[in-house]
Amino acid sequence: MKKQYKYLAICFVIWTAFGLTSCGAAQYGEGNAQQDMTPEGYITQVSELLQAAESYTGKLEVTTKTASESYRTTADISKINNPLKAQMEERYVYGDTRLITEIYMEEVDDIVNLYRQYEGLWTAISLPKSEALKSMRFFDVGVNIQILLQKGTNWKEVERNAQEIVLSGTIPAEAVYDVIHETNLLQLSGINGISKTYFSGAEDLNITLTLNQANIVPLTCKMELSQIQQVVTNNILKELQVSDDGFLLQTYDIQMEVLHINQVPNIEIPKEARNAVNYEQAIMDMNKSDGQAQSKVTIS
């Protein structure tokens, strides 16, 4: 049992210590991959297509393995950029454990209502748009792929067939912290918002980008982050003077896909979500009511 929960225990130490710290679109909303471009040309074309997209659908898959354990998280996302509206379904698998979380977002007057369903219970909260976008960044594959393409260097074409073009690139070691900080791709390990000093010793990060020859999308971006997480985990545990007990992360694979662009007509918020209790608003209303009552008592 001790080995079975070793990885979760180390993640818990980290969470505790750090406070849990459409221009250029084609007729169908996709792109058109030009032939015989340089790798940098394809990267620019993909970046411009994603940046101009008014909406997209995508998938995220994260697989984590140690010597004795494995975890898998998958998610589907649909997103409309302006006004913001999003739908995400996250599926987490660990041994016999299966967890499904649904998340919906809807922007109303620069405030985003966020609805979450976990084990049949719906909750709601209202956030400024910037905070809402930050909370969903881990799942926001369209934006995260853009960040990786912006930070990537040394792009090369490694394969081409009738359907696909495969490119490889590198995130330089000095840019790894910025990439992880901006994408939240180590969110599952609780490694968000920590100091850059903990990334000391991180190496270059390799990226593989596969795009459709005809329409650019669907496109897939793959990364392997085990070395980065191992370095950060070791640095944190060393500072906390906590033994890693031989902890070795073998795999932290991430695959992000953009399936369709500009083909999300609308996202319907479930009735159960709209009826969820907004606990934050309820507390604010309660405090406001108590303040008014106290004011009347003082005046009388």
C-alpha cells in the first residue's frame, strides 16, 4: 500500500508546501496547408490560424507512470472565445478509480459564471474573465499549443505523407519555466505558480507537431515532461528536507489536439448547472444582509 500511494504522497507534499500554491479561415473554418513551405513557415501558418480562431474543439491526454503506478487524464473541450463560453469534460483514471468532472463557463458582462459537476453535485462560482481563463488554462489546448509554437526553436520537418506533415522543435532550457508557468501543463502534480529557482537543472524540451496536409487541422502536439517534473520535484523535496524514497517518474506524456476550428455554433449550459448554488455569492449576500441588519441595530 505504501508504494501504491507514494506518487500521490509526494504530490501532496508539494501541494501543501506551496499553498496548492479568425482572419485567413477557409470556407469550413479550417486552414489550408501550403505545400513546400519551410518548417518555420508552417509554424507561422498554424500560429496565425489558432490566434484568429473564433472557436475550436480539442482533446487533452496526460499519462503519468512510475515504477509501480500509472495515472491517465483525458479531457474534451469546446471553446468560443468572445464572449467566452466553454465546455470541458475531464476523465481521471487511477487503478480502479474513475472520476468524471464536467465544467461549463459562460461570460456575462465581463464576469464568467463557472459551473462544475463532480460526482453528481453541481456548484457555481463567478470570476473575472482573466481568472476564469487562468483556471481553465491546463485544458485550453488551443492557447497552449500557441504558446509552445511561440517559444519553440529549431523546427525541422521529420516526416511527410499524403495526409500529414510532422515537425519537431525544441523549447530551450532557459524558456522551460515560462512555458510551464503559462500553460499549467504540470497542474496534475501541483507544480503551478512556484519559483523559477526550482527549475534549476531542467533540460531542453522536445515538441512534436503533426498537422493535416489539406486543412492543417486536426493537428496534434506531443511532449514528454517527466524530466522536467523530476527535476522540480527533487529540488522542492531537497529544500523541504523530505526524502524522495527513491521516487522516479518514468513518464509524463502530454498530447494536445485541435480537432476543428470555427465550428462551435453554441454551447448549451445544462439546466442542472444553472440551478447550482453559487456559494460565493450566497456568502456575499449573507454578509451584506448581516451588515445591513447590524447597521439598523446601531442606528436604533
